[in-house]
Amino acid sequence: MHVIQGDLLKLALMGEFDVVVHGCNCQCTMGAGIAKTIKDLFPEAYRADCATRKGDQEKLGTVSYADIVRAGTSFTIVNAYTQFHWRGKGTNADYSAIRGAMIEVKRLFGGRRIGYPLIGAGFAGGDWNVIAPIIDEALTGENHTLVQYLP
């Protein structure tokens, strides 16, 4: 896992990544954190999320995605279903779902430059010390980068 600081979405718009992965809940909301920013800037990704069944627990560990083209730059945004809901305190991140979603990312987008934020460790309340090895294992052999947000 490469680790850099910056703005994941700005870096993608600059052509630094072919694939941007972010964690989503299964409720088709994209109402906070990077998911909200993605919803606002890239409605194609939100439409892909809304094309899935709202509140379907079977989505855990799966993905939806949208191809984005802006000013001659293209990349794919992956909505990784890594938590069922966002309500309450504590851990909403589902570690098994994170593993499944990242395995699916590798299957669909292997060989591309993959960037992601601290999936599951923000509003979802997961432990990055648990999540990082899951992502590393699932994306073994891939060019993947954690972008720690720095405006």
C-alpha cells in the first residue's frame, strides 16, 4: 500500500488514478464524508448507487461503479458497500464486507491505478489498523494508494 497525503478526488481529476474506491452504506444515501462530495461532484456515481436496491443487506461486500469523464480525464468511481447503515455510535464498518468489496475491485479493475481514502475508518468507525491489512491482502500485486485527506 502506497500512502500519500492530498485530495483524492482532485488527484483523480488530474489523472493520477484510474479507479477511485470509497466506502458506502447500503441505504443509497451518500450523505456524509467523501461519499457526499462524490455525490455532489460526480452524480454518475450516485446514480450507480441508486440503481442498486436500497437497504439490501446482500449488497455488503459488493460494488457499483460509474465511469467519469471530466475535461479530457477519465476514471472510474467505485461505490464499495462496506457498511449496512450509518446510524448510531461505534463501528458500522463491516470488515468482511470491506474484504469482499476489495476483492471485487481487484477482479474488476486489476492492473489499474487504484486510489482510496481511509475506507471504513471515518464516519463508519472502523479501526484502520484492522482495515489496512485487509485492503493490502485483497489488493496484493496491485498499484493501490491510500490518500490521507489534506486539502
